[in-house]
Amino acid sequence: MSHELKRIFITGANGFIGSHLTRRLVLEGYKVAIIIRENSDSSRIKDILSDIEIFNVDLRDNIRLSEAIEKFKPDVILHLVTYYAVEHTPEEIGVMLDTNVKGIINILEAAKEHKVPYFINTSTCAVYEDVGKKLSETDDIKPQNLYALSKLQAEEACIFYAENYGLKIITLRLFPPYGPADNERRLLQYVIKCLLNGESPNLTTGKQKWDFVYVDDIADAFVCAMHSLPQIENHEIFNIGTGDAISIYDIVIKLKEITGSHAELKWGALPHRKNEVWLNSAEIDKSTKRLGWHPKTDIDDGLFQTVSWLKKKWQ
């Protein structure tokens, strides 16, 4: 364990990636505090709730958030709360901006006020322009949806607080995550659920090629980033992907084999989105060299573990 960073404050600990990361940090002996809104679902972390300090705070409540930071006195804040929508509806705009933009400014302000030196922000590969090649951290930015625009504004807030108030901040731009306990509306969860139930999933052509990253590898990236924070100047961005894009077609075929399903695959039953991403694949040289991180889980193993977890949950 790093000597400098023992007390860790996490937002989004009850989410998909946050739950895996929080469990890992607890198991590694860190002192962990989380914020969770009252009545929100904490089932993903119910086995470790007794091992962590819990503050019932909404990220949008800057006063209570500041009080929680002051009380816990963290060495580092890991910010994973997000409001995600690939295609937003008008009624989602307010909550998305409140959570993704105002929320991070509230917590950065609290970090500044209570002299928390280190901060890790979670962003998305959807901030990049889809240019049909591997993406590096210096490539052109062109948010692919409103969600990505809000995450880009969050990155700008990090730059502002790092440059003006001396916080050391790392932003991790995540490529498509997958694994046990993912949100059920995500593509792979939907396909697996259909196949396990013997139902035919409705699919697009499957020609899109995406860089899927297993959730344990993402948790590992956060830990590597934490240990790298003291060496950061102001604010640094790192891609977290595998560098190996796989077509949706190939991944669905793999899932059919793993589940042993005989269900028909309805290719072309769904139209492609207006803002369809045809290729996302990460250039990860910077993350490998600077963070000492590299993905360890190959796609076959990751898919097998995801299906196994879902089988246990649903059967």
C-alpha cells in the first residue's frame, strides 16, 4: 500500500465500476469512505458496507458534501459518479448536467477547501472524434453525444482546479467497460440475458468495432493512477482500453457459444444510431509507460466470467 494515500473517498461506489473498485480497495486494507444518496441501490456492495464509512449525501448538495470531506479528511478522491445516456431525452438534460458538471465542480471545490491534494476523474472515450483509427490522448475532441459533452466539461473543470489551486488530477478516459454487475440496459447484458432465456436478441448489423475493457482491469487502472498521482504536474489524461477492438458481430457469436444458446440472432433488426461509433480503440502507450498499467483479461475470459456471474444471478 502506498504510504501517502491511505484514506480514500469514493463517489459512485455503488455503481458498476465503483463497486468493483471499492471492494478491491477494502480488500487491500485502505480506509474507504463513500457517498450514497438515501434510498439508492447499494446491493452491489452490500457485502462490504460494514467495512466502509458511509455518508448519505447527494453530490449536488455542496454544503453536505463539503462537510463529509472535512469529516473524513481523505488523501485522495476517486470520482466515479455519472449520469449516463447514449441518446438523451429532454427531461434528462437537467439531471445529467447537475450530476456530471455541477457535481464534479462541487467535489473539486470541497477538495480545494479542505486541502485534499489528489483527485481522479472518470471520463469517456466518447469525447473523441470517431476517425476510424486508434485514438491517443492528443487526438481531436468531438463529443459524440450530450453525455460526452458533459464529461468534457468535467475535464475542463479538472484542468481549471489543477492549474489554479494546485490539485494533482488524473482523468481516465474509459473505453467500453463490461463485466459482472454491469447495468442491465447495456448491450452485452441485454444479449446475454436474451441468450440465457432462449430469446432472440434484436441487433444492428454488428459491424461496429469497439475496444471492450474488463471491469477488473479498469479497477486496476484506478489503483495504478492513485500511485502515480504524486508524479503528476497538474492534470493528465490517460486512455484505459485494450488496444484491441472487436466487432459486435464477433462478440455476440462468442456469447452464443459460451451460453450454448440455440436462439436465432436477429441481425439488422435494429437501425444504427444517428451518432453510431464504427470504431473505438485505444492507444494505451501512455498508460502503460506512465501509470505502469496494462489490461490482463482477454475477451474470451472476460465474457466467460460475465456470463457465469449472470447465470448465478438469474438462474
